[in-house]
Amino acid sequence: MKWLTTFFGSSIGKKLLMSLTGLFLILFLLIHLIGNLQLLKNDGGMSFNIYAKLMTTNPLIKFISYGNYFFILLHAFIGISLALYNRTAKGQKYAVAANNNTTWASKNMALLGTLILAFIFIHMGDFWLKMKLDQLPMVTYPGIEGEIKDLYFSVNETFKQPLFVGLYVIGMIILAFHLQHGFQSAFQTLGINHKKYTPIIKTIGLAYAILVPLGFAIIPIWHFLMK
Amino acid sequence: MNLNSKIPAGPLADKWTKYKSTMPIVAPNNKRKLEIIVVGTGLAGAAAASSLGELGYAVKCFTFHDSPRRAHSIAAQGGINAAKNYANDGDSIYRLFYDTIKGGDYRAREANVHRLAECSVEIIDQCVAQGVPFAREYGGLLENRSFGGVQVSRTFYARGQTGQQLLIGAYQSLSRQIALGTVQMYNRHEMLDLVKVDGKARGIIARNLLTGELERHAAHAVVLATGGYGNVFYLSTNAMMCNVTAAWKSVKKGALMANPCFTQIHPTCIPVSGEYQSKLTLMSESLRNDGRVWVPKKKEDAQAIQQGKLKGVQIKEEDRDYFLERRYPAFGNLVPRDVASRAAKVECDKGHGVSPTGLAVFLDFSASMVRYGKIEANKKGLTDLTDTQIVALGEEAVSAKYGNLFEMYEKITGENPYKEPMKIYPAVHYTMGGVWVDYNLETNIPGLFALGECNFSDHGANRLGASALMQGLADGYFVIPYTIGTFLANEISTPKVKNDSPEFMAAEKATKDLIDKLLNIKGNHSVESFHRRLGKIMWEYCGMARNAEGLTKGRQMIRALRDEFYKDVYVPGNNDEYNPELEKALRVADFMELGELMMMDAFNRNESCGGHFREESVSEDGEAQRKDSEFAYVAAWEWDHTEPVLHKEPLVFENVELKTRSYK
Amino acid sequence: MSEDIKLNIKVWRQKNNKSAGGFETYPVNANEHMSFLEMLDVLNEDLVNQKKEPVAFEHDCREGICGTCSLVINGQPHGPNAGTTTCQLHMRHFKNGETIVVEPYRAKAFPVLKDLVVDRSAFDRIIQAGGYISVNAGQAPDGNAIPIGKNKAGKSFESAACIGCGACVAACPNGSAMLFTSAKVTHLGLLPQGEVEAERRTEAMVAQMDKEGFGMCSNIGACEAECPKEIKLDNIAFMNRSYFKAVFGGELE
């Protein structure tokens, strides 16, 4: 098994981990968004609360979500350690900043990532923790057995506050920049760079980086305006 | 002194094969015990060091660069010749041999040149196996192009960067041996003296260029692959650090310097633009495949161009003088380098030059663009195109062939060569002369070998295009691995050479003294200024055209300059640090002695041959006139501060008939 | 003449690799036809004439091919022009009166030796680790024995065009040598002759690259933007593929 530890200790091995965890998280974002879009339904939160119950009780989904937490932490841990290593590998910085064809995001992935991690903690404190600690009111829906937690209520309460709406919108802008580089970078790391296909990947990546965070950002704004 | 060239007996075509299979060789167990120093990591040096390492010798390799990959072989653009006859155009080993002898104006040894032609074939195979990405046809086979002085297509190339690709190949082989431990690499080390023990070359004194420390390195044999001395002219196409020091120090230890006046002036260089220049840029000879060289027929047009009132494109076709095509209809723009250079000088001397200084001629691609444009149009089945559209297609085709050269020209001059004809002028490029060696590439000092441009052996008085790479690699990969055995086979019982013998200590002290001397002059003029002045004297009196009066005057001027140098040079800094000015001072000091010897050699050779043109020796129609009865010899000089001594090695031609070179 | 330009050169001076360095500013009277290095020659000749120590910088062929020259000019390795080495950069691209900041390459694996000179020997060691085809002189079959497609040979050439100048490392905010290493892996890996030992080569070269202390690639692309020979990022993708293949597809040794 030494070959495997050697691999994950190598620069390319670490890059591969960043790429694979990143791609998983990209996929997760999409699924998360699809679920969250239930919040835009005008049914007093019924679909959303049923969806939330499913997400927290189904054993398979629970298993995946623990994997998800692990990947977030792994992605963050390797990313930050790489950034710290790279800082020493670069040593002294130039007196004049270069002006070349590189994106700002690509050079600030660790900063963006750290901010996203902080956002995730706040976000989970807002909703996930409340759900876990049974601090939510209960609701019943016709045709649904028993009481379920009214997470929708909590979301609605939170997004009445402009501070939180602002925070979430900024969080999504940061995410957009992170995705702008991260999406196509993940493919490059996998070795997928081709004159025919890379432009397509880059276009999809850019669209993804804009549309997914936009989709997330609409929710707090919508709730704030509809209160 | 008896100059024994040690050419094996037998028919020309069999000499090398027979010699290889009968010469003394060293058994593998003994090879490990024998140490060889290789100085230089260009094509010849890197190839030699890696091949000797592959054979199992203990090799120490030196370069003054920060990496072996920087050697100036890297800058060769056009290609490498080989008698593969892949083009099916009648090429053969004999034809390559003959072209090279003829191109060198019958001043090279038959046997050496024939061996070179034989090895050429193996070189291509070797390089392909190393991963050199030569140009290929759609069918996947190797592509060829033609070069000056020959009528077949035998030049293999990798765009305009053939030298780079070949050197990287040799560098990779060398790197492999370094990793295997057979070669110990010393980067940033400059050889400053040769050490002889009991008359044999046994080591070198090298200066660590980072610390200034002098190191004594001992070995059983020393191989010089230190390139040419074109920088004696200050302005040349050589890299800034190219120098003669390693070779010259060997000459001062008794090696002979052969034909030092044979320098090649390359016709297609970017003209000088100002006094601040220290280096000229070559445009590959391959450009003459498709470019046409011309000047305005009328002097007034030329003057108008010089003053910036007219542009080349504005001169009408009938007012252009395509002087190479006019004078040499058979070879046209593809005459050998010496002939093309002199023809350009003649036109400029007559006042037809086309740059502000009057020292430039046009190299024009407009006709080729039309020609290629029509071919492309045919290929694409396009009819009824306008002239502009055809030229645009042609531009694309020309760009595919020479794009990087055109780009380089535009970067340097700021002019677009697709729209304006290029301006070119001859510049010093290569030195055919060098350390005298026998057939084994061994100098007259036993155990001292010289390879590549560093020696004098294969190109006579003029080198053909794409032959320098061929010689460097032939010497390194396929000659020295065999011939060094002729010396080392007798050394198997010689124990490891010690580096603390009196000879080593004395050489180290002499070097230290010279460095201290230079640092302590503390005069008023920079090393650069002396080098520039030396270059001007050399170009003026020992350049494209030479005569007895000028050469005598030049020699006196150099001696005077040398005296001034040792009184008035200013070398900043100290010895014990990274000090490029000190490095330069040591090199310029040697150029000043070599320069004098070149003047003497040029004076002695009262004939015109190849790159050496004596104004006293011309035919009725103004062409160079060789004097075979008087000068069919190698002039090998023994250096002496007061009066160098000339030794002659007669050149015997058994296979080719000496003819007046005609490219008409 | 209007072609003359006056400049201020703010240049990094550092005695050796043990001492600290700092910027010094010198006025230079240049000419727009000069190359950047010729401009520095003029500065150095001035300094020598004033009996001051000239600025140490490395250079050799001045034709853009040897890879010796370096310099970070106004924040960009080899200066502002794409696909151009410092020796081929001409002063017509600068303005009269401009202050130009000249720094050495910065990377832990490229320590400064003096002024603008850095030690790039790490590159040699990466090549020594495996950047070759294991063939001895005299062993080769005929050059035309194995046909290689024109485009493939062309692509290999484009990677082989690397001059080992180190601009990629200098440009990379992470100080990574992935572009350099991958150019060699790609040059040899694309050719049938080099494919034979591709896996071993890639593993060994990557291991050496990591050992030298270069930073980790994060696909920023500054290397590609600054490479004077326009080596592309797809070389890095090629090396990644080759590495995955070597690690996951190869036998245990």
C-alpha cells in the first residue's frame, strides 16, 4: 500500500483529491439547490418541510450527507495546507503585481474557500443545528403521518432579517468566484484538456458558477421581499 | 615538429570501418578506472561525455553555464545534414563527402571528411531514438530540405530550432549518465588552464564561478569541446559567453592552433543598428531557399533608401539587381556562405547598400509568396483569386515554413518582413580554424583531444550550412568513443592521477597570479571597451577581405591594445565572488593573443580560399583565387609571445581533383 | 534623436545568497532599438566607468533560445510581451521617463545567488530523474523505422521547445514547476520511442519536482501566460494522465 500513500503524498495526488472532492461538492450543490427550490413554492412550506424530513431521516441520504461533511472538511483541509505550503514555496513576493491573463479567483482560491467554509458553519448553525437540537416548531400536513419539524418557519424567520439576506447573497457571490475557477480546474487536474472539449467544459463551468449561486441567492431575496 | 595526421591506410571508403575494428580498445573493467575530463557541453561535449559515460569511463564534465543545456549549439537554427538519401535525389556518403570537401575549398583532410559523412547517417538514427522531434511528412517519415552549396535535399530539421532539439537530446543523454553516476557534472566551472604531467594532458585548473575558488581536477585524458572563437570579433552571432580560453590555454601549453584565420562570415544576419550592440542575430540560411537577395540597380535609389526616403517595396522589378542570381546562375541564392557574403559586401562597397549605414542588402520573399500562394490556391481548388488573395495564401505558407524566423526578425527590427523585404548583412558566425588534431581527434599533446568547432579538422576554409551540428555530434557520439581508446589503451596501468603534483600546483598558482594581476590593474577602461576595440581591429583588417598591409597594421594595433589592456583595464569586484566582469577580462585577455595569431595566419596565407579572402589573390573576373601549389597545407601554429612558429601539414588529395570552386 | 529614451531602472541588488537585498534606482539613457539586455549593458558600463559594481544578470545567446536570461520586469517574467524572452524584448515597448522595476525570479527552489541571478539547477535534477530516453549511442534503429504522424511530431516539438528558463516557476504564485516538468513528460511521452518508459519517467520526475520544494499547481495558468515559448497547460493535463496511469495502471515493482 506504500504506492498509495506515496501517491496521495505527491503534488499530483493531492491535486487529484482536491479535484475529486471538489467535483463531488459541485454535484452536491446542484442537488441541494434543487431541494431548496421547494422554498419558492407557494404552499406555506409544506413541500420543503417534507423534503427536509426526507433528507434527515432516510438512512441512505444520511450516509451520503456524512460523506459530504467529510469531503467538505477534506477539501478545506488539503486546500488550506496546500495554500500554506505554496506560500513558503513562493517565498518573497514581487514588488510589482503581474498583469497577465489569469483570473483573480484562480489566485485566491484559498481565501475564497476559507470564506465559504465560514459561511457553511454559519449556515449550518442557522438551520442544521436547530433541526438537530429540536428547537423547531412542529407541523402536521394532511395525508402525512405524524408531526414534522417546521424548518420552513425557521427559514422564513431568518430571511426576514436584512443582515442574513445580505450575508447569504455575499456568500453566494464568493461561491460563484470559487466555482468560476474550481469547476474547470477540476477537469484540468483529471487530465481532461482537449482543444475540442475544454472550451465546452469552460463554458458549462462558467454557466454553472453563475446559475447555481444565483439560484441559491434568489431564495433569501424572495423570502425577504415576500414577507 | 612532425605533424602526424595518423590517417589509416587503405581506400577512402574503408579507412574508418577497418580502423575501428583494428584499433586498440580498453576492456570494461579498466574503463571504470580511467578518468576523462570533458570540457564543454555543447553538441560535441555533451555527446562525448554521455557516450564515454555509457562505455563505462569515469567522466568529469565541465561547463561555465548554469546548466549543460545552455551551450551555444542550442542556437543553431536550420538543420543537420546526413547522407540518408531519403529524398531519393542521388545523395550518398560520397556526395556529402565531396560537397563538404569542395565547400571547404579543398583545405580539409579527405579522410576526416569522409568519416564525417559516414557518421552522418548514424546521427539521425541516434537522434530519432533519443526523441528529437524532427520535421515529418504526413506519412510519418522524416522530411528534408536543401541548404547552401549543395544540389540535394539532405538537411533534417526541427522547425528553425534544430540545434536546440539536438542539444536537448544530447543533454538528456548526459543527464541520464549523471543520474547513473558515470558522469560527474560541474556547472558554473570555467577551465582556466591545462595541466600537463610528463608531456601528457592530465588535468585542468577550473574556476568555480560562484565562489571564485580555483580547483585542480586530474584525469587520464582531457577532451576539449569548447566551441569556436568568433567572439574575437566582438560582434558575432556567437553567444555572449563563447570564448577561446580553454583552447587557448592549451595552445599556450604547447597544442597547435590550426588555420586560425579561417572564419566564416554568415551572409544572412540582422544588420548592426547601433554602437551599444554586443551581439548579432543570425537569420537561418534556410531562408535563402525561398528568399531572393537583391539591391537597387541604381545608386540613387539605394541612397534614397539609406536616407529613409524610399522603401524597398517601391523599387520596380526592373530596377532590382538580384546579384547572386546574376553572378551565380547555377546555384543562385543558394551559393555557399563565403560566396554570398562577399557578393553582398561588393554591392555595399559600391554604394548599393540599403540600411542607414549602407551595410545591408534585401532578402525578399515576395516572389515566393506569390509562388506558394498559387500552389495553395491549386491545392484548395480555388480559381479566379485576386493577387492580394494569392499573396495572403502565400504568406500563410511562408509563415508555416519560417514563421519563427520572421517573428524574430520583427521583434528585433520592429519591421514586418511579410510586407517589407528583410534587410540582412554578413556577420561572423563560425570558425573553421581551431586546435590542430590528428585523425583520432588528438592534439599534438598526448591525451588532449579536441572535438567539434573547437578543432580545425572537417570544414576546411568554409563550412557548409547544417554541417556544424553534424560534426559536433559525429565527433561526440561516434568518433571519440573509439579513438580515445588509442591513447587510453596504453594508460590502463597508470594509477589515478593525483591533483597535488608540482605541475598542478604550479598551474594553479599561475592562474591565481593572472587573476590577481587583472584585478590589481585598476585602470580606467572597462573590459567591454577593450573587447569592442579589439573587435573593430579584427573586422577592419581580418574580416571579409584581407590584405598584407592591413594585416601587418592590424597585428601591430592588437599588440599595442594588449599592452594598453594590461595597464589600463578596470575589473571591478573581487575574485572570491560571482564576478562576470572578471570572467570577461580573462577571456578578452586570451582573445587579444588569438587575434594577433589570426592576423599572422591570414598574412601568411597569401591566397583566397573559402572564408579567407586575400585581395591580392583574385581571378580576372573578381572571384577568389586559390593557390594550391603553394598553400595546400594546414597552417598549424605554435604560440610564442614574440614570434609564433608555423608548422605545415601538407594536404594530400587522393580521391578528389582540386578544382576551382564554381557555382556559376 | 527622438529614438532616445530616458528611463529609471529600479533594480534588486543582493550581494550573495546569504545577505539581504534591496532595490536601487539608476537613471539610464537608452534607445528604443536596444534590447532590454543591451539597455542593462549600457547601465553596467556606466556603473563600471564610475567604478561601481555592475548589476549581475544572466544572459548568453541573446536570441531567445538558450534560456539563460530571466528577470521579472514590472512584475512579469521576461517582461510585458507574450512569447518573448528578455533578450528579445526591445525598449520600443517602454515609454520615455518610465521607471522599470527589475527583480529576480522568486521561488524557494530558485534561491537568489546575486542581484538578478538565481540558481535553477533544480531543473537539471528533474531532468536527471527521468527526462530522457534510455538509449546508448550506436543502439538506434533506422530513423525511418518507426513512422510518427506529422501532427504528433509537431505536438511533441511544441513541448520540446521549452528552453528551461524558469519563467513558469517565476510567474506561478505557488512557485510550481508543473509546466516545465510536464513539457518534458509530454515531449517524450508523445513519441513512440519515449512511450516505452513513460510511466517510470513521469513518476520519477514528479517525485523529484516535489522533492525540490516547488509549490503545488492550482491551475492558475500564469505559467502559460508568461512562457516565452508558449508552452500550453495541456502539457500539465498530459502529465497528470500519465501519472495516474503510472500509479493506478502500473505493476507493483
